[in-house]
Amino acid sequence: MKYITSLLLLFFFYNSSAQIDTVFTQALFDLLEKEAYQEVIERTNNRDSLSETDKYYRGYSFLLLEQEDRALELFDEVIASDSNSTGSRYLKSAIHFGRKEFDIALSTINDAIQVDATDADFYALRSEIYYYKDQTANAIADLEQCVALRDSSVSNYMNLASLYFEEDQLDKAAKTYLAVEQFISPKHELFDDYTYSSGLTAFLRADYQLAAKRFEVLHGKRESPFLTALLIQTYYQLEKYEAGNALKPVLYKAWEAGTLPDDIKNDFVLEEFEWKGQKIRVYERFDESKDRILFYKHVFYLFNEAGNMTTTIQTEWSGALDTSDKEYVLGKSVFDPATGNKLAHYSYFSHVFDKEVDYKALKNAVIGVLEGKIDPSSSSSFGTPSTDVPSKKRKKRKRKKKKKQVKKI
């Protein structure tokens, strides 16, 4: 969910039953359209009497000139004299929201909605307030109301999809992004955000065809090692290994330059899949230095139902291959899931690989090892499993507040 970073919000046409000087008020409006906020203030400084609309325009000008206290004074005057002043209530609520005075902001926007329950912008602002009060269900309900009012604001649809995503309601998020697709254009300021977010949602729903389509659009527009890594994994999930391999040099170049983000500075994911109820995640490591006795290049990690690692199967480089024209031998390590201590290691010299590994052949060999169809050439034991299996507690991930793209009219 995104939040309003500026109080340079929207210009509201004032809804008031008060009598106004149409010529003077129209002149102020024309100045506001030209962003001549200081001139609006100067013209209204010495005016004997100001209509409620004039005061609203004056307050709006103070707001745009970042003089919030002066703006609030005028908005309060308008609200006190005109019960139908929804625009003043909206902007007053927005100011308090920006100051993190959420209770005042909520009360004020509630008053605006009581006057006019058909304005989608009011629900959008209240959704933001609810979100920052950790009332996510209410925030979602208000954004759903925006959609129900047939509001075509891309930002509101995006925020709703983002909240669905946060709440792991991926099907609803995907449906909302699909609605956005009907009216967003490549020139829209949120197009890249939409493309990435909808692609990531598709990826997590295992809709890899759509994910690839989205990520390819962005990959052609900007350099992003993380996006490259994500696209590589997407291709591997689709068994388009050549397409994935073609992108790897981009990551290796960034690794050599030391510019990779922390999440992928040592390795990147090739694929995730399940085998007989066990989750398997496959990584490729960047480092290939041969100044060590042994190093692993491609690692298949197996996890039990509790999420603890039990086994790794990997391509290994060792000095034992010096006399061979092959680069890697298949190996397996078994771990104590309670402590993480290594219990045993197995080597499979019947399965060796070139430097440019044929991933499909490697994956088939790994499954063969798991199914007991391939016998090890040698093995070593390192200890016995622990009898204490502590419960694994998952750390609660702190939700980050996200930045909102301001809707423009």
C-alpha cells in the first residue's frame, strides 16, 4: 500500500450553497489553474468580504505554498460556516494525515463522507488512514468501494491490488491487476510499477507464462540485476533453459563489479519444485575460484515440512577431476535438520558434468539420486543425528509502509 508523500493533492471544485462573487471567484480560479498561488493570497488579503469559496481557494493556495497552519485556519472557517464543505474537510484530513495525526484525519474524512458518500477520492484517503492505523480490512473495504463507484484511478486499483498481495490474497490481486490492464497505457507513470507487480503476482501464482511476459517488458527498458535473476528463474520454471542461460552473463558481470544487491550477491535461484512432498530450491553460485579443495556450483536444497534443510545435492569441483575433461561431479550432503550439522557426504562419479552444465540432465540425475536409482561411488560419515528437535519459530516480518503515487487530474 502506498502513502501520500505530499499535500500537493487534487484541486477540488468547491461544493457550496453560499452566494459568491462569480467574477472575483472565477479570477481566483484562473490564477489557481496557472499555479499563481501567491497572487491568489495577495488578491484576497485586503478584500472586505470573502465568500466561502474564496476562503477555500485562499486556503488551498497556502497549502500549496506549504503553509499548512494558515490553510487549516481557513478550512476550519469554511467548515464552520458551510456544512456541505467536503473539499475543505478532505484537505484538512489530508494535512492531519501527513502529520500522522490519524485520529483527527479519520474523524474529518468521515464527516466528508457523511456529506457525500459518492466521491471515490474520500474513500481512497480514508483507506490510507486505516492502513496506517493497522486496520487493513477497513483499508481494503474502502478501496473496494472506490472500484464499486467505478472510479478509474489507476492508483486506487494499484493500491487495492497491493493490499491484496500483502494479505496473500493473490487471486484477488491478479484479478485487480487484470482490471488495470484494461485502461493503463505504456505512457502512464505507474505502468512500470503495474508491470512488475502484476508479473510478480503471476510468478507467485505459478503463472510463469504471464510472469515472463511482464518481466520481459521491463527487462527491455532498464537494467536491474534483481529483475534479471527473477526472469532467469521464470525461464527455468518454464524449462526455457537456453533463454535463462542467455541472461546469466548480465549477473556475472554485475557480480564481478560488486554491484549486486545483497539478496543475490553470492548466488541466485534457478528453480523451485517439489518432489514427494519435499520442497526443493536450486541455486547457482557465482564463485568459481579453484584455490580451495572443494567448492559447490549448483546446489539443490531439500527442506522438510518444518522448513528445515535436510539434504543438498550439488555439482562439486575438486582436484579429483584434474585428470578429467569434466568440470563437476555430482555430490550429496545429509544434514541434521535440528542442528544443521553435516552427517554424511556421498560422491557420484558416474555422473560428471561439463563447465556449461546441461541443467535438464543435472535435474534428472538429482531425481535419480533421490529415488535411489543411482548408487554413490564413495561416502563419508561425520556424526549422529540429534535427538532434540526444537520447534522452529518463524520470525514475523515487519511490514514496510510503501510510498503512494499521487493521483493527478
